[in-house]
Amino acid sequence: MAKGTFRSLKVFNYRVWAVGSLVSNVGTWMQRTAQDWLVLAELTHHSATAVGIIMGLQFGPQLLLLPWTGFAADRFDRRKLLLATQAASGMLALLLGILVVTGLVQLWHVDVLAFLSGCVNAIDMPARQTFVSDLVGDDDLSNAVALNSSSMNVAQMVGPAVAGMVIAAIGSGWAFLINAASFAVVLVSLSYLRKSELHPSLRAKRARGSLVEGFRYVLSRPDLKAILWMLFLMGTFGLNFPVFISTMSVKVFQGGAGQYGMLTSVMAVGTLAGALLAAGREKPRFGLLLIGAATFGIGFAFAAITPNVWLFGAALVIIGIATLTFTNSTSSLMQLSTEPVMRGRVMALRLAIGVGATPVGAPIVGWVADTFGPRWALCVGAMSGFAAAAVALRHLLNRR
């Protein structure tokens, strides 16, 4: 097995995919930043609740479409599935961009398009995460997952900062149009893959009960159940970064679009560091989940008491490192310990709980920020990290 932090890049198919994915990820983070700003500062009067509702609509389909999304990733050709989902995402971004640029956009337009985008992403994300094993095989899977996260976090540093400049210079609508164009690059990269060098997994067969088989499989595994409980706690009350960062930036530190984009990029410095640390590890360990969750809680507690924007940015770096340590470890552990024919369904459950729990938590966290202040919302995030750490500790003690 090849050694080194960047060993997966020696594989031609992974290199091609990584280039297209990086460009698309930059566009995606531009859109996320512009969408939050559009709702918070242009379509409402600094309503964190409205931002939380948009997040709920965008991530809710992860729960609504279970278990079909995971079964689709196990049943169909993942490359063809990704071609369809990426094209659909590009069209939705184009439509939103046109509405904003022409001045026709209303809040309900953003709500509807966020929900449709969430439906597409619910199908796309399990396929995209399990497609990594088709590109590199199991030997380098943990490394490829970590490098994928590194790509996302480079994009998270670049995308929000560029979005802030674009919004300030020519308006938020152009950020959506740039994102729409970025999907063309990933579509080209998918079409250039060498099909003969892919490592396709066994396909799931259509049979009675096959859709719920993933639930039964997870229920039989104490380690997977513990991971999913941790994801639920942190995903529901902690991974609502647009609410936390936007409300602190606008309401506490009285900043504009540039400061909001800067803070989102600063957090990505930490997430990139966490992803590169994960890429250098040969295999993940369950103990890393405990460390990641506890550090996540500490970072949020520090963020809640920071007196200025610079220390708040430092807290975001800590939160970013902890987040990627935790999320990368869950992804690698769940894929490597799961039978290949079940990976799509298990990863769909992971995404549905980790990401799909946001519709439950984002409006609650937004309400806390509006009612009691953004610092109290950060305290909710801190408690989610400490509660998840307690779940990990309990599992480790029981296993021993």
C-alpha cells in the first residue's frame, strides 16, 4: 500500500475527480455564503430564524428520502448517478442566480429552491461519498476520504471569501451564477474517468426488504449505533455554522458581507488542518471521535465568551479542527467496517442523521440566537459536543 498524505493522488481517476470536485466545491461554498447573506441581510431584517428555516429545507430531504437515497447509491452506477445529480444542481443554482440578478427573488423562491436542492443533494451525497471507494479501492479509502475533506475545506476557505468580494462588488446573484458554471467542470471530470480502472462494488439487488436492510444492519452494530447517536447530537445542535457565524458577525460584531465571508474562511483553516491530519493517518480509531467531540464542545464554549472578532475567529479554527477530526473519522470508520454491498445505505443513514438532523436543530438554534442572543446559541453548540463525547466514552467503556 502506498504511503504518504497525498498517496491517493497517484491514481489517475482520483486526480481527475479531485480537480473537478475542488472547482465545484468552491462554487458550492460561494452559493452557501451568498444564500445565507441574501436571506439574513437582503430579504429579512437580520432574521436568524429565517436562515435556520432555509437550512432546514435544504437538509431536511436527507431524512425525508431515507432509505431510497442509500439504496440508489448501492443499486445504480454511481458515476452515471453523479452526472445526473450534478447537472440538476447546476440548473437550480442557475435559476436562483437569474432570479436574484433580475431583482425578482422573494424569500419563498429561496425556500423552494433550497428544498429542491436538498432533494438532489440527498441522492448525490451518499453516491459521492461511496464513489471514492470506486476510484481508489479499499486500501487507500481512508486517505481518499480525508483528501476529499481537504478539498472541501480548501473550497471553504476560498469560496466564502470570494463570495464576500463578489457580493460587495457586483451583488449576491453573481455568486449563484458562478456556482452554476462550476458544475460544468465536475461533469467534464466525470466524463473523462477511465472506466476500466474503476473499482465498482457489488451492486445491491432489488428485493423485498432491501430498502430497510440498512436499518437492520446498523441496529446489529453497537459501534455504528454509537457513532450515529453522536452525529445526531452534534448535527442537530452543533453543525449549524451559518446561523452561528452570521449572527455573531452581524449582531455582535456589527460586520458586513466581507467580515462574514472572512469568518467562514477562517473556520476553514481549522477544518483543512483537521482534514490533512486525518489524511496522514493510516487508519481511524474510535478514540478520535471522543477527542473530536470534546474539543468541539470546548471550542464552542470559548467562542461564546470571546470579546472581539479576532478571538472569535481563533475559536472557529479550534471548532474547525475538531469538526473535521470527528466527521472524517466517522466516515472512514463506517465505510471501512461495513460490508461493501451495504455501504451506500449505511452512509445514507450517516448523512441523514448528521446532516438531516439540521432541520430539527437549525430553527431551534436560530430562535435561541434571536431570543436570547447569539452567544447563548453557541452554548447550545458546546453542550452538543460534550453530550456526544459522553456517548463515545460510554461506548469505549462498554467495549472494554
